[in-house]
Amino acid sequence: MSAATADLPPPIQGPSAWYGPEMAKRDDWILTLTRAEVAEVEAATRPLAAREADIARITRADFPLPTLAPKLGRVLADVLDGCGFTVIRGLPVERWSMREAATAFFGLGAYFGSARSQNGKGHVLGHVQDLGLDVKDPNVRIYQTHERQTFHTDSCDIVGLLCLKTAKRGGLSALVSSVTIFNEMRKRRPDLAALLFQPLATDRRGEVPTGQKPYFEIPVFNWYEGRLSTIYQRQYIDSAQRFPEARRLTPELKQALDLFDSLADDPAINFMMEFRPGDVQLVHNHTLLHDRTGFEDWPEPEKKRHLLRLWLAPLEARPLPPVYAQRYGRVTPGDRGGIVLPSTQFNAPLEAV
């Protein structure tokens, strides 16, 4: 063992350390709902939507899925301890109103964890749409534009997306294993891998909790209780340099981040999938990074690309190091993650606001 690798975690084996071309040949990460299972989801959705129930307060008890629930439990286990993602296919969103789609998605999400706020407005249901905003604005989140996002993690254990409508062209979903990226960095440049176990400043993009800095300082790679967890958003690491007191990105750190990015972008490591309307994608942020390619949208407002999003905190989640509290508020499984400001009240808007 070289001196450079002596202090690094060992290479990580197991289902989380996958390569894209192999994963693209498999379909065991897709759960296609049967007609009976779809009917069960609709039966749970219908009365809640009819009485305009507060979506942000829907629990498992409000959304009974007697035969589908055991399958969802197995899906959760595979997301947390297996390959890190799944696609649940076949929800009939084309015949649902927005309230019905949001209610069904939130009800399904309750089987994977508690919903967390995705912004300072307390939105526990997000709308991923191009709002025509400028990606160069340091207070704009990239999902609100049509630009490529680049590979990143969200500030929660699991991110869920429900596809309502697709773009005219582009907007593919891309995934890559952060575990595989670590293994490759460890093998190729262990000296650079080691740098990413040191704290880095990441911009909060204007959403700053009470008593916190306008950026958080968490390493990209975090080895804790025998598990590697990764947190990453390169654009926000770069934009944190606008704060004079933030730790400077040295040439060596930039080289480490550039290697990380090049590995994430390598088609020998990542893979892409095309969403279909009615697909639900679940992604484990601690072992995967996700991306969305840039897209050209439809000119007609009613046809524009539109996804719903949940940030979820499962009780069964892995332990996280205390430093994650800077971003997650706390590290207690089932009660961590999201963005909470002094005025935050949880709500589930039915349109992007």
C-alpha cells in the first residue's frame, strides 16, 4: 500500500459500486405497476383529492396500499442498501388532475420517508420546470432553468421525481455512483482523493438558516461508521468563492474536483435514462449523483416539461457524520435534511411559485 492510500478508506465493494454500461443492460431497477396496483393507488388518492386534503400532511395511514406496500418496502431497502435507485413505472398521470397527481405522489412518498422542505418557502412538494431564470444568478437554483444541471446531490437522503410531461428534446436523467467515483480516484490519484475528505465551502444560494454562514463546509467524501457518503454540487462550490471568508480553492483542490467531474461525466461510469410520463424515480443521495441534460421545451405552456419532486428522510437511513448537521439541520434518521429558515412553514403548492 502506498503512503497516499494508507489513510484512505478501502476500495468499496458491493451493489452500490456499479458502472453505467452494466446497469443499462439491467432492468431489475424498474418496478412496473400492475393494473391492480394502479387501482390501489387511485383508490387511496381519490377521496383525499376530492376533499382537497392538505397534501403536506398526508401520512401512510391516510394512504393505504395493502398489497403494494410490501413491494415498496423492498424498493426502499434496495435504494438505501443496494444499487441506490429505482424507477416505479405506470402511474396514469395523463388522466389525473394536478391535485390528483400531487396527492398520489406524496402518498407514495410517505412509504419512503418524511417529506422535507426543498427551499426557504417550505415547499415539501417541488415543481421542476424551466421558469426562464438565469443560471448565472447566485440566488437561482439550476433546476429552475433549462440548462444542464451537472452531477450533484440534493440536501436529503432520497430525492423522488414524478414525471408529468417531457421536453420536446433533451432533459434526460443521468445517474452515476459516487462510490465508483471514489474507487476510481483512489486507484488513479489517491493524493487527490484524500483532498476531498477535507471540508469545502458550498454556497447556500441565499437560503441561510439562522446562525449559519451563507455556505456550509462539508467534505465531498465522508467516511463514517464504515460507510462512504458523498455530498456535491460543483457550481455551488465554485460560487461559494464569492465569499471572502470561504476556504480558497487551491490549484490542487481544483484538480481534485476536475478529476471528480471528469469521472462523473465518463460514459464508461455513468448512464442515462429517458423519463416517461408516470415514472417515479427514487435516488439515494449518499451513494449516487444525478444530473439532467439541457433541454428544448415545447412552446405551448400546457405541454412544457414538468416533474414533481420530493425530498425524503427515511427512518431506516444510514448514520451520517455530525458535520452534516450544517446542511441537514440535524443527523437524526427520519428527521433530517431540507432547507428550513425562521419563517418556514411546510406546504405543498400545486404550481411552481
